[in-house]
Amino acid sequence: MDHQVSARQRRNPPTGQPTPREIKALKAVQDGSPLSVAAARVGMSTTSLGSLLSVVYRRLGIPRSSVHRMSNDRRRMAVNICKREGWWPDHG
């Protein structure tokens, strides 16, 4: 079941464990693929994938990208947090 994320949830997602859909999004970008390639891989638009990743980063408390923290760094941080907490699926 695929649900839409409300504007309020995008601004203030609950903290804690990412949803299965958010994990799927992280898995799509963990290898450093451009958003367009990763989005096609999971059947989403590039915009939807980017928005979903932003929600995951906020949920996990990862600060916005800056000159000092690039998007690939945020992806790695999110994957590492999920693995450390036992939320990362070992298969697939």
C-alpha cells in the first residue's frame, strides 16, 4: 500500500525508525546513484524520491546539506544509522 505523505509530515516527521518505503528509498540511493537513476529503479519520480529522502533525513536527525555535508554524506549517514539500529534489511 502506497500512501501520500502530507505536507505537515514532510515538515515534522516523527522521529525513529524509517518506514519500509523510506528504507526502500535509501536502498535505491545507497550506491551513490543519481536521483534520476535511483528513482527509475524504484518506480518513483525524481521529485518524489528526493522528498522522501528529505523526510528520512529529518526523521533521523541528519542536518541539511551544506558545503560541508554533501547529499552522498547524508545518504551514508542515514544508511549507517539504520544498520546500527537494526532497521536495515539483510536481504535484497
